[in-house]
Amino acid sequence: MKSITELISIEVKTAFKNAGYDEELGQVAVSNRPDLCEFQCNGAMAGAKLYHKAPIQIATEVADKLSGNEVIESIEAVNPGFLNINISGKWLAGYLSDMTACEDGRLGLEVPEHKTVIVDYGGANVAKPLHVGHLRSAVIGESIKRISRYMGHRTIGDVHLGDWGLQMGLVITELKERKPDLPYFDDSYEGEYPKDAPFTISELEEIYPTASGKSKEDEEYKKRAMEATAKLQSGVRGYRALWNHIMNVSKSDLKRNYDALNVTFDLWKGESDVHDIIPGMVQYLKDGGYTRVSDGALVVDVKEETDNKEMPPCMILKSDGASLYNTTDLATIMERVKEYNPDRMVYLTDKRQNLYFEQVFRCARKTGLIDKDKELIHIGFGTVNGKDGKPFKTRDGGVMRLEYLIEDINKRMYERITENRDIEEDEALKISRIVGLAAIKYGDLSNQAAKDYIFDVDKFTSSEGNTGPYILYTIVRIKSILAKYVEQGGTVPADMGKALSFNAPESGAEKDLMMALTGFADTILGAYEEAAPHRICAYIYALANAFNSFYHDVRILAETDEEKKKGYIDLLVLTLKELETSINLLGFEAPDRM
Ligand code: ARG
């Protein structure tokens, strides 16, 4: 279905043509002066240069051609040559009705071509607890995945675990230090290894930072960790068995954490999965003549003539022949192309990896690991800061664990929900979990990803302003009006797919709400194109505001004209549909009451 802006443009373009001017001049845009008009067209200004005429003259001629038009209620030529346009309320009602009639229930969203999309997000590192930095990757990535899937694209989410590098060697080294008698370290051991891991998740989480700290101070220790990494990677049996234990313990803990965020992955692959195909890939790169040796390391040049920034070569193998982060990412691209042939891959990490991904993408394209017409997108996000503007830390200065952050929000939410009212403890807890998650996710997603933001528990949990709870309150309000309407004997359409009927608006607030509702399809398309969930947040915030103004302006259930009341109800149903679909795409849900 065409967007409302496109449809109005068609009318205005025809008018330009009928008045003897180039029709392309008739493109309209949503007005940047909503106090003056709903849409504007500045084509007469450009036309003035082409036709050597005063712009106001052209604008006046075009406006004349549009008098009596059924789409346009009023069009005014104003000095020096702008066209101010308001659209017909009756036509607007018809447009909304057409949106609801779309059989797939997607309100006019059309996607001509279905693609295969891989979203690489989460990016947790095995044996390390999820921290606040991983929050953004998980939350933004989950939303991008859902948006893509809603568009009808075959979409695959992959957590791409950090499960292969030095961090694993460090953990193994520290374990050996503590429990040298374990059979995993006995090279002559030939029996079955124990089924249970020789550590718990809390031990594991304490082992890694200890080992990492030691390796920074003790060269000898670091050397042993590197040796352990090499032994693991070369397939030493005991080391692999131990690694499996680390993976299992860590993964089930990660799953629990991601579940709490309503984040799910289709694939639990990681860097280790491509280990075996790396030699073949390196050979391919060498055979293709893409590589050269620099200071003993194997590299691919990715600098282009047009670069005006530093663009170091992409390193494939270190001088000791070991593979690195780049190598696993390139091999993963190769693997994904073979397995899924994706048209688009979106990666989420913090923006300090911007240059890194630029190198990897260039290298993959240049060497033909992936076709040049495929989209490779890196969304580099900003830092989560505390109120002091510095990266978020615990009170004692440690890394903020995701779990604690969620606890903090839920606690504050619980306080707010139980403030001055009687509510069962169980229900209050349940609601605060649902709303708390919305508070966290919306607080993150409403910011453009690349920007840093301040994690402000008070602001995020507030039911006023551009927050998750505000959106949820609006949804709950609509649900409760609809429930009352049903109690009064009314019927509410179950879902979209059959045309709802709307009346021409009678008030400014009603028309504003109707206008706000027309942008759904365009918003989703834009959010997909730019891999930018914040566009959905901006849309539903404006929509919720428009709805709440309407709600304060119009007495919905007290309306005695049944026809009119039915029109209001249909507006509510459509608003609810858009809001609920949108929050689902953002990755959270609304409670039945708050
Ligand atoms: N584990 C990495 C990190 O913590 C993120 C992985 C992102 N995905 C990728 N394909 N490189 O920085």
C-alpha cells in the first residue's frame, strides 16, 4: 500500500503537470510547521528557476488545479511560493480503513522481495558473566532480528560466542593451577572423562578474572596460558573435554540471562565452530594472491584510494601462525555464505569495533568470500553510562553485571507500582518484571544506537515522558476502555484483516491521531533499512502522545451517537494494534493492567 505522502504527492504532481510544469516538482513532505498545515510542497520554488516565473505564480496555478480535489481539503499558495496542504478527513478515514483491510494484518506494509538475513548479536564471551556492555548488543540485535522477521525475511539470529581465544586458555591454566590432579591434565589418561564439570558457574566466573589478572603480571603464567590455548586448539583430548565442560556450564548460565531479557537465538555458534575450516580459507586467500607477509604476519591489504582515514591491513594469521578474531570472523562469513547464502548480515558490537568490521567486510568482499552486492552492516553502539557520565559501574567500582542491573530496575518498578495502593504482592512482582524489562529495553532502544546514553533508573521507570512504562500505560489504558465497551455490550474486532470503519475526524486531536496512525508501514520499512529500532520508538512515542491527547479531548464511551462511538472504538483498536506490534518488535510486552 502506498504511503499517505506518496498518495498526496501523486495528486500534487498531477496538478503541476496539468498546469504545464514538470510533475516531479509536486513531491510533498510532512510539514515542518504543523501549526500551519499537515503537508507542504516546495516545488514552485524550484520551478521558478526552471520556468523563469515568480514562484508564487506557479504555486497559485497549482493550487487552483487542486480545488475540489477529494484527497485535499485545502491548499494554499503562500509567499514566496510555498504550498500549504491539509488533507480531507473523509479521505483519511478511508485510508485507515484500507490499512486495516490488508489481509496479512500488517497494515499496508509491503515487502516485494524476501531475503535471507543473519543477525549476529549477543556476542557473549564464554566463562565471563554478561555485563552491561552486552545488554546493548542483545537488546538492539533482538529487535533488529524481530523487525526483519516481521518483514517476512528469512531471519537467523546467531549469538556468535567468544569461545576460542586466549580466554579459554586462561581458564584452563588457572584450573590446572588449582586442581592439577584432574584427569584432563594427565596426557597418559585414556579412560572416559567425568560427566560433571569440575567447577560451578560461580567458580568459573571467579576463575577468569583471577587468571586474567595473573597473566598481566606474570609473564610465565601468560606463556602457559598461550600454550594451553594452543593445546586446546590443536585438539588435545583432555583440554577439549575440559573446554566442553566450560562451554556447557557457561552456556546454560548465558541462556538463563538471555531468557530474562526475552532474547533468543536460533544459532548458538561461536568462534570455535570455524576452527576446522580456517586452514582451507587461508589457502584460498593465498592461492588467490590476496595475501602478503608483513613482519611475519599474513595480511590482506584493504586500503582504498579514496580513503582519507587510516586503514591498516586485515591480519589473517599472526607471526606465530595463530589465527585471531579476524580469522574466525572471515571464516564465519565463508561458512554462512555456504550454509545460508545471506543477502544481509548485521553485526552488533560496541563502536570501538567500527574499524575492525570495516577491515573484515572489505577483506571479505575483496577476496570474494562474499559477493559484493550483499549487505554487510555493522551497528556500532555507544556506551552505557552512569549518572556521572562515566561508564556504568557497580557501587564499588566493579563491572556492572547485567543481572544486577535488571534487579535494580525491577526493584524500583516494584516500588512505583506498590506506591499508595493495595495490590497483591505476587501480582505486583509480576507486573514489575514485565514493566521493568520494557523500561530497560525502551531506555536503550529509544536512543540512536551509536550514541552513548545514561542509564537512569528513575527516568526509565517513570510513567511520564519518552519511556517504556509510558507506552505500556497507554496500551493498558486502551485495553481497559475496550474491555469496558465490551462490558457495555459492544463488540471489538478481534484483529486486522477486515476493514474497520472510521469517521471523518471532528476535532484536531482526532485528526492528529488518525494522521499519526498512517505512518506504521513506512516506519517499519525505515527501521529495517537502517537497522534502527529507535525509529519505532520515536513513532510510538508520537502515536502514544496523539492518542492521549485524543483521550483527554473526546469522551469515548459516553458518546451517545453509536455510529460515532463505533468509529472511536475502531480508532482505539487500530492504535492498540500498532502499539502492540511495535513493542513486540522492540522485544517486550504489555501487562493486562498496571
Ligand atoms: N565476543 C565479541 C566481544 O565481546 C563480540 C562478537 C561479535 N560478533 C562477531 N562476529 N565478531 O567483543
